[in-house]
Amino acid sequence: MRVLAARLLELDLEKKAAEQAKLKREHVSAGWGNQIRSYILHPYKMVKDHRSGYATSDPSSVLDGDLDELLKAYLKSTL
């Protein structure tokens, strides 16, 4: 009975590990080239969202929290 219980526990742990691996997906490092947005403030002003391709020449509004246009562009790009 102990061997059977140990095998059932091992199968249960393997199932849980497989489910967590499926949820976690592949790890992507936060290195250079994986950024979502670029903020350029000098010599010219621009904010570019690399996921959707949206760019604006008003970074002060984006830095102040006006993200509506960025979000709309991202949502359009994912549909």
C-alpha cells in the first residue's frame, strides 16, 4: 500500500508541475531589445510603443499618465 500511495503522490506532483510549466510558458529575460516602449526626450521628443508601432511626439503627456492612445493602439494590434 505504501508503494502504491507513493506512486500516486508522484503522479500527482508530476501533473501539477506540468500544469505550472504550461501556465508559466517560456521565460523571457528583461534585457536589451525586449522593451515595450522607448522614451526619447533629447534632442527631439518621441515615445514609441514597439508592440503596436504607435509613436507620438508628446512624451510629457505620456509621462503624466495619458496612456489612452497607447492602449487603443495596443488593443487594435492584438485583435
